[in-house]
Amino acid sequence: MTTYVMKVLIAVDQLANAVRGGHPDETLSAAAHRRHLEGRSGWRNLINGLFFWQGDHCLDAHINEMARKHLPKTYAKEAGQ
């Protein structure tokens, strides 16, 4: 996928998470894994099933979120990354 398409998909994903009451800068997948770590049930298995070819999609999304991989390069530099 192109970078533009990925950016739009991530933005829509974050919007959906914010609409459901989650953190506005977190994807549904990352939130599902975080909730799993907190011992709360969630949609982790469903989401991982939808992205079955990616292995543990929610874990990967959570790792990317923690590493701030979705930040623009200029913000990442300011954050010391």
C-alpha cells in the first residue's frame, strides 16, 4: 500500500477508537492488546482473526504504538527517537 493510503487507514482506525471512547491517538488493534494486558476482555482475538496472515496483529500494533512509529519524523526527532 502507498504511504498515503496507510496514513488514511491509520487515521480512520484511530478515529474509530476515539469514537468508542478510547485514546484518540491509539489504533483499535493497539487498544485491544493493551486491554488484554490489563486483563480486560476485548476484541483482540477477533481482530487477530481478521488479520490472520500477520500473526499477532494486535501485539505488533501495540509495539508500534509504544515505539511511536506512526509519528511524523519531525515529531519523532523532537521526542528524542
